[in-house]
Amino acid sequence: MSARLSFFLGVRRLQFYTVPEVAKILRVKKGYVYELVAQGRLKALRLSKNRIRIPEEALREFVEKAMRDSA
């Protein structure tokens, strides 16, 4: 079972990923995902000092920008 969080806000369903899930999706190390968040290149929701969630939309935006920049 996935650790992804999802809940409904009005009619729109929000999906969140953990740092390890994003690392697995991007095929990078977790440390790199933490760097992206710290640099502000990947938007994230900090729930506490040790809990970070990345909205699905933020991950999509990051990938789309990376693809445009590499073209």
C-alpha cells in the first residue's frame, strides 16, 4: 500500500507524495529531492521538522519545467 496522502478539498482531490516516493519516481536519491525542496525548485508542504509532502501538481510542474529547460 502506498504512503501517498490524498484528500478532498471541495470537489478537487489533492494528492501528496513522500520524499522517498518522489525519489523513486524520478529515479534519484532522497538527498537530491531534499536539495530540490531546500532550493525552492520543488514546492513542498512541511508538516513538521521531519515530515515533508510534495503535492502531485508541484511534482508535475517540476518535471515539465525540467523538460522545457533541457530541450
